Amino acid sequence: MTYAPTKPLDVPPYQLQSLISAVIDSPHRVPTVQVRCAQALGSEIYVGCSNGELLRFALQANNPDTPGSYTLLSRQTLPNDKPIDEIVLTPSISRALILSDHQVHFYTLPALDMVPSNMIKPIRNVVTLAVDEQHIRRPSPSLSDIPVPIDPIEFCVIKRNAIAMYSLREKLFFHKEIPLPSGGILARRTGRHLCVADKVNYNMIDLEAASLFPLLPLSQDIDSTVTVKPSITVISENEFLILSWTGGSTLGVFITGDGDPVRGTLEWPSHPQAVCLDYPYITTLLPNNTIEIHSVETQSIIQVVAAPPDPPSASSLNRKTLVACPNGFFVPSTQRSDKLRRTPVRLLRGGTETRKDSESDVVPEIPAI
């Protein structure tokens, strides 16, 4: 069961397109290697695998008649060979934070070289990671801009019973630790506000005041024995979207860092497996592999992307999750390629005037696009 838009748009905001046909080069490996997470930035796609491999794909140009394609550039393995749980890109300081085996490792962008341990040591005993979303959205510095001081990236590390606060630039700086007796399994940060989900509730933490107050239970069905997966999405500088299961459907509640509800609510017939913001849309993946797109402003459903065929074809495998890439990435396309045509352009040699006194001085037409 899923909902359908009451007033579908003539041109839906999204379409599906395959970017990488086969991430794992050999599907017959023993044990089987799986994709665990991914992130993209510009012409690069970074993929984390269940065996600790970190893959880097880049968009490569083909010939003028076909679009470019993503090709594997490098493959490396994290020191512990354990599954990679999360990749966070911070383009403004050219760093990638990799969470694996309860450790945060630091890599450079775009080459994905590990930062030497004598410069930055991995952070250990990590349950989950929360980089300030506003800092993640900072773009890469332009080479043509006048050099200016680069602001550090601030983030929180959720440990078993504490929150550790850090900032990162060329080096890593530890600021302070805040007690968190109930622990946390998922966290998202924007500015001074940190929204943390433990096994029962969503909680809001003011990092400057070191204060905590509960927001909403993960599940409002007290008789249910089903474990509900928490979901926290940063909407703006002072707004989050959290999901709560009612027993018959899931409600999405927009809430500020001060704990005040805003906007209306979203609703899904089943609990989403993944939620992403691509303003002004909220995109959700449901357990039946259907993708629903809602408007943030009106909370109405805009588009439904049907589930893959059953059984799925080779080009349409089961959907595992959704990934938001705040700084965007390139998508190769053949759309409107039929509008491209070669045009002859006459070039001049040696000056602004064309000499016509001999045939040898006539410059041949050179085709160009």
C-alpha cells in the first residue's frame, strides 16, 4: 500500500538513472561483498563496502556521441577490514570522515588518501557521528577566489554514555564532553542543536547550555514488540524532521531546536527505511521498495516512484537505501544530445586579416562542436 499524489505534476521532479552498473567487480566472492554506504560530490562517487574497501569512482568522458560514465579510479581497504558504516564529505576543508568498527578515520578529498596518524589519529569508541549539517553544505573553495581563512568543521561523536565535541581543519581539536546517560544510536546536528535518538525516544540537546529534553517516542504503540528504526533529517538551520510509528502508520513531525512543532505533519502507510531532504522535497524509501516524494512546504505528496519489477531485473535491483548529497553531483545524460551538431569555424593565422593572394594561405575549415 502507498499513497498517490492527488494532483500529479505534468513533469515529475525526479527520474531514475543508473550511474554505476556494477560496483562490486566479482559478485561470486566468498564471502559476498556488499555496498554499505555511498556519497557523491561533483564528478566523484565514494562507496564503502562490507569488507572495509573504500572505492572511488570518477566521471570519465567517452566520445562525443555518448555520455560520460563513472569508472573505478582507486580501491583501498581500511586498516581494520571491517564494514564501512558511514561516509561524510566536508568539501570546504577537503576531508572525508569514515565511520567503521566504532572508529572515525580521516581521508583527503578527492584522492581519498588517509591522513597520517601522526597528524590526526582515528577517534575510537564511536557509536554514531553527527557533523554540523550547515558545515557539510559549505562548498569547496574556488581556485579563482582570493584565498581566505577556512572555517573549521564542527562535529559531535556519540559514545556509549557521552557526547564528545570536536572541530577539524588541518588538525583535530577536542573541545569538551557532555554526559549522555541514556546513550544514543542516531544523531544529527545543526548549529548548537543536536537531535539524538536512543532506543526509546528522540531527544534535543542544546550543546552550548548542555541541556537535554525528550521530544517524541520512536514508537507510540506501547504494545508493539517491533523495533522501530529512528530517522532524523535536518531541514534548516533550526529545524529537524523526526519519524514516529503509531502502530498503523508513521508520522513525520517537523520540530525546531527549541522543541516547538512547525509546519504540518507527513504520513506514510509503513515506516520508511530511509529519508532524504532535497529542498523543497522530502524523499522516502518504503519497505515495499516504493519511493515517495513529499513537498516540505505543503506536506502533500508530489510523486510516487514504483517499486522495481518482481523479480528485479539486472538494471533494477532491490533498493537498499537513499543517500542525500548536499553539494550535488554530475549525472551523465543523453537527453537533447540530438540537438548537438558540428559547426565549421574559420580560423585566421598570423593576424586579424585574411590573405587571399595564394591558395596556401587559405585556412581550411575545422569542424568544432
